[in-house]
Amino acid sequence: MRQKTASRKIKILVAKLGLDGHDRGALVLCRGFRDAGMEVIYSGLFATPDRVAQIVEDEDVDAVALSLLNGAHGTLFPRVVKELKKKGINDVLVVGGGTIPEEDKKILEKSGVSGNFGPGTSLDDIISHITSGVSKLRKL
């Protein structure tokens, strides 16, 4: 049972999807989220959409930060959202990041992936987006 109280620390899963072995940015995010007071879980490299959804269910996370640098964001990010819905999970913020062309961002937004941050995005902007999004979901 999800505890949707405002006082609960945000629990976030940082997930490296697919065949992307570049995790420096994801590790920087993990540290930044931790320093911002969030509880952080890291999937490790090569996570699959169904594995990400399973971790979300098992760990009762509030948000998932998907990271991908190999161009497969248009396929893998929406598949994570689909896997979450198959499990009946509708109250988790899904955020994307990586090398995402501008024209793909609206498509990802429509699929349920918000943010879609690129290289050079301020950590403060990402944290603010997550904090705001989780706050809205907790009020539902």
C-alpha cells in the first residue's frame, strides 16, 4: 500500500535501460537526488522495461528517472510506461533523460514520460521537476 503523505521522502529509481553502458550521468543524478534528500535506488546497467516496472512495484517508488544515450528512448521509455500500466501502477512519475532530440520530446510526453532532459540540464531543474510532479501525484 502506497503511503502518499507529503512528509514521506521521495523514493526514486534511476534506471539505465537497454544496451547503454554509459552511466556517468546516471550516477551523478543518483548523488544529486540523494543530496536533495531523496531515497535513491539504482537499477544498474542494462535494465529492461519489465525489470524497471518490477523494481517500481517491489520498492514502492514515487518516481522513475530513465536514462538512455543510445537513441532507443522512443521505444524503451514508452515500454516502461506500458509495463507500469500492466501492473496497475498509475501514480508514479516517469521522467526521461539522455540524448533526446527536440522532435522526440513531445512524442515521449504523450506516452507518459515527462521532463526528457538533455545533457547540460541543471540538476536543480531536474530535482524541481521531480519534486513538483511527485507532489501533484500525491494529491490525487
